[in-house]
Amino acid sequence: RIPLKISERINGVPQERTSDDAELGWTFENISPKSRENNMPPFWCASDFIAVSSGDWNKYCSTLNEKLISASKDSKKSDALIASIFGGGEKLSPLEKCRLIRNYAAKMIKNAGPKFFELPEKCVGKADDIFSGGYGNSADRAVALAALLNAAGIQYDFVFSSQLPFLNDIIAPFKNCPQSFFLDSVLVRVRIDDRKFFLNDSDQYAQIGTTASDGKIAFAPAGEGFFKITPDEEFKTKTSSLFLIKLENDGSADIRISETFSGMAFAEMKKTLEELTPENLRRLYEEKASELSHSAVISGTPLKNFDTYPGKFEMSLKIPNFANFADNRIYFSLPKRPRALASAQFSRENPFFLNEVMKIKNTFVILPPPAYETVEIMPPKEKEFSFPCGLRLKISSQFTEKNNSFDFAKDKKYLLIEEELDFAPGIFHEEEYRKLLNETGMFNSKNNSIVIFKRQ
């Protein structure tokens, strides 16, 4: 008889136990329905549940690992494919070889079929069959990548991952009570010198080292167990925008925007730019301009460079009537401010689930007209909101001419405003959610976007 591992939450009280009873039973009565809301956490974080298992994560993943290794060996096609992929480039670096292999798999092997945990182990495809078919699920694609890496002589191992973030509330119920659905993807972890990075969750538009699984749960057999996927800092998903705003005496503004994209933001923007037709690209530029003002006129041709990393995008605009006048004052609102958790509802029944890892930084450098050299209202000099999960919101401003590194405002007083949003996964229960609403509401407040300069 195999002892059962039981993980359960009854009346909101979680517990774990084992049992070797021949028969177990639970009775539930008068269960109230749950309201469906946006940003709901996994069901076991918000409801009573019962999970029963006789398994062991290390045995389960080790068995799958052996199946994947076996399926990736003895490929007759991988050597010829590698020669074609590398194009005779014998002097390619291991990193460049990984990039070419990753690109081939992303283009030629489509993601399709049931998830691997929904099928018997014997259904893991052989590498050559996957190459011939041109499609497969996460495990099949991992096998194909492994076969190509074997042919290229590059070290790797298989890692089983989840689309859920590495949070104790999510992991704890199943850490000792395995459920096959919990780890639903297979990644290939490559080792080159002192670097480790993941394949099988990004396409040809991403930089090698970028992963869509940042912050997610992963499991590696052979004693490593559960761990959090964390890419190197330079490959984390980040966007940084610099707005250089020069106000004129008639209320118009010349604005130069410089944006930098890293991580998955780089991959998504590069894909967008490369796949658009010239006409749709022109419309994209106009849409980006209209985000600041519907009367914005693009000056010159926008510049984009995603052939190097991180990606860069620059655009210059002329906006008439950007600012308004009243009683010797000129006032306006900051353009394109990021809103923190705009989808959050005022009240909800279930915990709020944030499943995002991303950093956003906006910097505004504002040069007022010559006669308006006194700032009367601006965002707070410094205000920061932070939460235990790692979510952080910060805004700061100063009217200064020190450390002036902006040519258009050289030797002149200018207003510097900086906004930072660091998104990190978290589950917010009732009291935490009220605090979240309150502090993101203060961050999103229009008071933090209004600037008033006074004429001397």
C-alpha cells in the first residue's frame, strides 16, 4: 500500500498530512459560488481545496528527464541540420551557435498539441520525428533543441517550469504533494563558461539570455529541486523613456522622445517593427505620437535601432497648444505617464494577483519659456511606495541647473521629473489590497502630472 500525501485547505485553514488508510472521504455542503474577477490568483490560493498524491517530484522529473534525454539522442538529421544552420561558420562562438539553434527551432518547429503532462510518457516525440513534422508541444520542442545542442557540442540540461511566479502561497500546497499540471513546460538550460540561460520560451526576436519565464517556478532533478528563474540583470524586461520638452512662449512644445527596450520588451518591439509593412509602420509612428497629443506633428523620420541591444527608438514632435496660460502662469500635464495597476477594481471578493516582472522608468526634462523661471506646482520632490513582494513605485522632481547633461537646456534652469515602476509578482489579500489601491491611487493621481510655471 502506498501512503498518500494530502494537501488541503478546509475553512481557510491549510494543512499537510499523510495517510495510509484504505479509504478517505470528504463532505462539503452549501458551498457558495465564487465571483469571477480579473487578476484572480490560482484557485488553491483563494478557495478551499483538496489535493492527493502518491508521487515524488524528484522521481517524477527524473523519469521525464530520462525520457527527454533518450528522445534527443541518436538523431540522424541533427548533424546535417547543424551544418545548414551554421552555414559553414566553423569559427562561430558558442553563444552565436545557441542563437542560431534557438532561431531555427522558433521558426521551424511550431508549438502545437496537448501539454506534455496530459499525455503518457511514451508520447514524447523522437527528435527526427519532430524535425520532420515541424511541430510539437513544449517537451517535443525541448527534445529538438537538445538534439541540435548535442550536435553542436554545447552543454545543457532540462528544467521543468510553470507559468506561475515563485511565491510561497503558490508553491507550498504542492511542494510535498505533487500534481502533474503544476509544472507545465520544459525549458532547456544552457551552460556556456560561467553563464546559464534558458531556451524554449523565446523566439528569434529575443536576445540570447532573455527569458519569458523571469520570476517563474522551475524544478531541476538531481537534487536541485525548486528554484526561481532569474535572468542576468541586463536581460530583465525593462523600458526606459526620456522626454525632452522645450516650451515656447505661445504654449507649443518641441518634444524629443528616446526609448530604450530590454528583455522581453525588446523582443516584442523588435517583432512589431520587423513584421509591419511600411504603411503600418507609418501608422504605428502616428499612434505613438497621438499618445502624447492628437495634434502632435512628427518632425523628421523616427529612428529605430534593434540590430543592437538594448533596442532604441527616437522620435521628435511638435505639439501646438501643449500648454495653457492663465494669470501670468503656464500650465500643462505630463504626457504618457504610466499608470500603476490601472485594471485594479475598487472592491473585490477574491485576492488580487499580480503576475508580472517588469521595470518602467520615465524621465521628463522640461525647459520653460525664458520668462517663466519659477515653478509653482510640480510633482512631489520624492515619494516612494513599496510592498513586501518587491512592487515599488517612485516619483521625484527638482527644479535645477546642476549636473546639466542635456544640450538643449545647457546653462538654463530646467525641471527634472523621474518616475519608476518596478512590477513584481504578489498576491494581495483584503488589507494588503486596500493599501495597494490607496498607494497606487496616490501615484496615479493627476496631481502628480500637473506642472505650473509662473512668470517672473
